[in-house]
Amino acid sequence: MERKDIQNPHFASSVGVHVDESYMLWIEEIKNRYKKAQIKAAVKVNVEQLLFNWQLGRDLVIRKIEERWGVGVVEQVSLDMKAAFPKSKGFSTTNLWNMKKWYLFYSQKAYAAKLQQLVGEIQSADKQMVVKLQQLVGEFGGTMNNSTEGEDFPWAFSFVPWGHHVQIITKCKNIDEALFYVRKTIEEGWSRQTLDNCLHAKLYKSQGGAICNFADYLSLEQSRLAQEITKDSYDLGFIALPEEYEESELEDELEKNITRFLLELGNGFAFLGRQKELIVAGKTRRIDMLFYHTRLHCYIVCELKAKTFEPEFAGKLNFYVNAVDELLKTEQDNPTIGLLICKDKNQTEVKWAFKGIQTPMGVASYDNVRMQEIRNTLPTEEDMSKRLDLMSKKKQQQ
């Protein structure tokens, strides 16, 4: 078999080299090994650089350098490092402050569990790119985890370039939001521009944010997806209600505008009905709204409240979720999820209300409901009666 794509085919024949199929396979193997070595080297360099930035940020914090050496010491460190390494980039004063900010943002003890959860999600992720990267730097991650110097460095950060990290900590308000973008960057392979666009569009607000217990009662992948498809707050600006409205009126408006409501809920929601009847122990129970999610492959029980969250709401939603699991769910369906959408909520009250409940549930709020103005301009029944009486008297006088 003749090789047609070599750089100089005449050279092979002129020196008596026999280029056959086995030679071609060997060359391809060499190329693949070299490409893998390049990727591995690039990833390892990124990990080393990130670890250095983390450690320098930590030094700036724990050494309390401004108290020890004066207010301008960070600028002095920048000058000294630039003088020692004139060809190296990354030692600007701004970048040093970013290192300090990065360490401070994630180093709080309360965040340890959340960082560990991120590592777990990445380890179980089925994204091909993530798996390959893990294989390439697996042995390095193991070494780093055993290193005293890098023991507090979240190794999952290794998959995210430094510029991305700076954008995330600059524009995110809390660790939940930040880790959302870290994970998305890893799984989707976001460029810096893509990340910037998603931060600007507030993707976190539209994908995830509801207070929930999904991680406790769903598989890792189901939990991640369930968190993504529920929001912290739903924009109901497409409906109008009177100043004092009942839950039934809220349901009426959402049912009338079900297409808009489905768009606000997000992709994958299929509406199965309002006031869905369930017979439990011979009694009729009615669910405000019942959906089926085509990506999660599960029922979603949606309860609506025209008032601020109360702890007893969680118990009622738990009952409906269990009822759907018993009466509607099949072996092909994943566990039913409960979603409570109320006028407002307090995070502490919701989390305490969830204690002891073993069904996956989330609590969100809604806003931007427009107030109906037409009722203020139309005459009341009493006004109409008075006007008719006045017209009748005028006719009699004539």
C-alpha cells in the first residue's frame, strides 16, 4: 500500500524505504502520543500556574502583609516579581489583588462541602472532554492532593483557565453562583467570551437557584439537572391580577397564559393539567398544576401560593409528591419532584421545613405580576344603579 500523504514521497522511494500500512499505523500512533503529550503539558502548566496563584493569594491573606510591611506592599511585590521575571506575565498589581480575592472567595470553611460537591460532580460527569482531561492529569491531581502546600487547593479548578476564574469571582455574588459557572465552563468547554456572555445574560438566574434538597434524594446527574431547570424566581410579568388576589385567580391567569408560563419554566416541561384530581384513601385531592419533564423523565408537582412561604406548605407538597409516586409514577419514571412557587420565601425557614422530608422538593418565588387597572376605571354595580335611577327621574320630570 503506497503512502500518498507523506511530506516527500520521492525521498522514501529514492532511499529504498518501503512505506506500508504498518508504517502508516505506527506514524499515526506517534502523532497521537505527541498530541496527547502536548495537551497533558498544557493542562499541567495551567494547573501549576493556578496552584501558584492560589498559594500567592493565600500568602497575601494569611501573612497579613499590609499590616506587616505597609499599605503599598502589594505594589512592591509586583515590582520585585516583574524585575526578577521580566518575561513572565501575570505579576501586575491588579492580578495580585485578583489572586488574593480568589483565595478569599473560596477559602471560607462553610464552602468546603460545596467545593467537595463540585469535585464529585466532575468525577461522575459523562462529558467526553472532562473524562479525557481527568485521565490526562489524574496522576497529577493525586500528587497535588497529597501535597502539604496544595492541600487546600480545589483541584477541580484546574480545568478552568485563570482568566475565567477572574471573571467569575468578579461578577458572581456567592459561591453557588460561582460554582455554577465553573462547572458549566468545564462541562461545556466555554471560551472566555462565552462565559462573559453567559454572565452578562445572568444564566444562573434562569438555570437553577431554587432552594432545594435535590442533592439528598436524587442521583447526582438528576440532582444537577433538576437544579438547572428550577429557578430562584419566576417572572410572571405576562399576567395581571387585582391588588388583593386569591390563589385560584393566580392559577386562572397562569392557565390562560399557559404557553407563556411554559416558556418561563424552561425547556422540557409538559403541562398535564390544573387541579389534577387524585383519589387518596377515598378522598379527592387536587394538585394545583401537574407537569412532566421530558429530560428528567419524571412528574413535577407544582403548588402555587399567593403568600409568603410558610413551613406547613412543605408538608402538603410532600404529601402530593408521595401521592403521585404511588398513583401515577411507573417503573420507567424517575422520582417525582415537588416545586412550590410562592410570593416570597426565607431561606432559613425553607431549609428547616425540609428537615425530615425525604422527597425531592424545591421552593421558588415569583415577581413582576402586573396589577389590573381596568377594575378601577369601570363603574361598580352600585354606581350603575344610581345612574339608572337618575336617568329615570329626569325622564319623569320631562
